[in-house]
Amino acid sequence: MRHVTCPLALVLCVVALAASVMAQTDAAPPVPPQRLHDMGDVVIEKGAEVAAENGTATAPAAAPATETATPTAAPAPDMVPMQPARVPAPAPTPTPATTETAPAETPVETSAVESTRNLAARDIETPTTTQPAGVSEQVPTPSVSQMHAATPAVVPAEAAPAVEPAPAMATKPYEVQVPPARPVSAATSEVMAVERVAVARETYRLALESLKQFYVSNGNATKLEWVSKELMGLNSIEQYHYLSEMELAGPNLRPTDSIPAADQLYQEGLDFKNYPAFPDEKREKLKVAVQKFRTIISDYPRSDKIDDAAYMLGEIYEGWYYNDFSRAALAFERCFQWNPKTILPARIKAARLYDQKLMQRDKAVVLYNLVISESTNEEHRREAAQRLNQLAPRP
């Protein structure tokens, strides 16, 4: 009887203990184990009461300061404690987070919470390329140590001096900048003014040649014809030599040396001067002759042909093509000034030009007297005396 009473008392104790456990369960729900929320952060829920129907949660009851470990027995099969429903956490902005190891046991989730979690996980795994309006992109901010390790120190370089770019190759015609003509003042000599004209003339010719080559390379037939006509006109027009070699040389040259090169130039000049041709062709021959004689005076000033070359220049300038009586008279004067013993009639020809063409009678009288005193030609001496008698003032 004693042995039968002990098992019965043990059963009664177990039933009483189970009843007390159920009473404690009704008062405060069990504390669920740790779990991971949708973004991987650890959440510890203690006695949260969740209303699964409307998705709202009430504030959890305050946990006691100290908890005493109470031995529990396994509940009966028909008594399963209800697990609190989870509330879907708001989707945080994508920031790098430290993922902790998930616990072995996960509480049971409702269908609504599970669907919300799946949607959040899908949004995280498949990011959209289009950023919603009004939401700025969150870029992970590196730490100070990472910034120092990744970014090398930049030393400011000294400002380099400005270097002008190299001129490009000429692909289009260039303009030649000719200095503007300045008014000739008393301090500006004739030589300086004439030199500026000569430089500008040559620069203009070279610019036209360059423009012609540009249109040839580009195949512009119309403009090539224009520049060709302008060049032809420039070359055909008479370009006066405002200061000739005779003016620059002065009256004090002396023909003392026999120079073969000057002799050859003189002979070539005579051939072009006396070349029988029609007027159009004769003009070109006379131009060449003038150039030959001028070269003798400028390049060989001590040649014994300078006085003869000056006389030939006087005849060409006096002739039908040039009709330049002033330059012709000067050429005749240089002839007998450079060689007072010349046998060429340079004195009488210079006197005639000053008397009849240039109307400088005072200078003509001086030259007529010079013919009478120095000329060896008797006919020229009589002509000079007769003309002086006519020019003498009447009483």
C-alpha cells in the first residue's frame, strides 16, 4: 500500500506543476530566441503582443530586472504555446551592415510577414538601375584610414610658363601686312621714301605668287584666273625707278678698270637696244637693255664702260618708248662727268633736253657754254653758240 501511494503522489505533483506552468504562460508569453530581421540585424523580442489581423504591435511588457530560472516540463501534446506574430520592419536604405550568424532555431512566421520579407529580399538582391525621384543615392563613406591609403598625396606643381603654340602649316593664303604709307616730311629723305616703295612693291608681287600657288593646289580655277591676271598686269606695267643707279652713284665715279664681265654686259645691252623688231617686241628688248646697262653701273662702278652705259641709257630714256627726258638728261650729264674726255655727244644732248623739253633755260645756258669750251665737235660748238645768242637778253 505504501508503494502504490508514492506513484500516485508523484502524478499529482506533476499535474500541479503543469497547472502552475500554464498559469505562468497565460500571464507572460515566453521569450523567443534571437532572430535576424529582413536586413540581417539581430532582433530580440521579449513578450511582444502582435495583432496579426491589422499588422499593429503593442509595446512589449517591461522585462523584470532579474529572472529566476524555473524548471519547466514538456507541455502536453495538445497544448502548444502561441508564438507572437512578427511586424514587418521598414525597409532601410541600402547601407553596408555586418551580418551576424543566424541562430539555429527560428520562430514560426505568419504568411503576411513571410510575403513582406520575401519582397524586401527580392528588392535587395535585384537593385533597380533607375533611382526614384527625390531619393539621393547613398554611397558608402570610406573611413579616414581608407582615404589616406587610397589617395596619394598630391604635391602642387609650379605653374609652367605660357608657351605659344607653334604656328600651323599654311593651309590658306596669308595676308602680307605692309606698313601704312607715312607722309614724307622734311626729315625723310627721298632715298628712304623710294626704298619703302620698292619693298612694298616686291612684297606685293611675292604675295600674289603665293596666292597663285594656293589656288593651283586647291584647284580653284576662277580665283586662279583672277590672280594670274593681276600678276600679269603687275609685270607688264612700267615700274619707275625713282632713284636710278646714276643718281645714287653721284658725279664722282671714274672709269679706270677693264672688267670682262662688264664688257660682256655692255655688248649684250647694245644687242638688245639695237634689236630690229616691231614695237611690241621692241619694248621688251629695250627693257632688257636698260637692265643690262644699270647692272654695269651698280655692280662694276670702276669699269671703263660706265660712261658708255650712261650714254646708252640716256638715248633709251629719250626715245619713243620711255620719253623720260629728265632721266635722259641726267644720264647724259653722268657720261661726261664720269669721263670728261668722252667723244660721245653727251654735253650737247643734255643741253638740248634742258632747253627744249624740260624748259630749264638757266641750266641749258650752262651746258651750252660747256659745249663751246670742251667739245671737239665743231658743228656742236656752232650750234651751242647760236642758241646762246638766241637766249641772250635783248636791250
